[in-house]
Amino acid sequence: MENPTFLVVQATPNPDNQEDLQKYGSQSYAILAKHGGVPVASYNVDSVMDAGAKPAVIGVFSFPSQQAIQDLLVNDPDYQQLVPFRDKGFSDIRFFVCSAPSQ
């Protein structure tokens, strides 16, 4: 059995496209749950300590495996239908797959 894997999402909503953001948000959590995804935490980003751009929020989601994240983000046709809304609803969004170091 694999250790839990975490999907960390760094995002900045597009203030000019709330409609697509709402559509993405209203449907993405059900698809996430279908793949075993569980929201762990959500944070507003107050400041950054380097020269990089400041995202608005960071979300952390737990999944049973890296394959489950792959199945969600790449292989799920329902999620793929939401990608255009995601891409218009956020001015910037990045996904990071994280796991605990091997012992």
C-alpha cells in the first residue's frame, strides 16, 4: 500500500471571470472525491519571501496514491471538460504532487 500523496494547488483567481471560476469550483470537488481526494487545508497567501509572484491561495488535498492524482488531472473525462473553465477562471494555477520522503 502506498503512503498518502498530497496535491498542493497554488492559485490566483481571475477577477474578470467569476462565472467560469464558479462553474469549475462547483463541480471539481465531486470529481476530486471520486478519485479519493480529500481536502486537508486551504490558506490565503499573505506574502512571499522571494521575488516570485504571490498566489492568492494554496490548497492541500490528500490522495491514496500518485496514480489517483494522475487519474483525476489527466485521465478523467469529466475533469477534462472542466479544464477550459479552470483555465479561464484562474489567472494562474499550479499543481504540485508531494509525498513523504522514503525512510
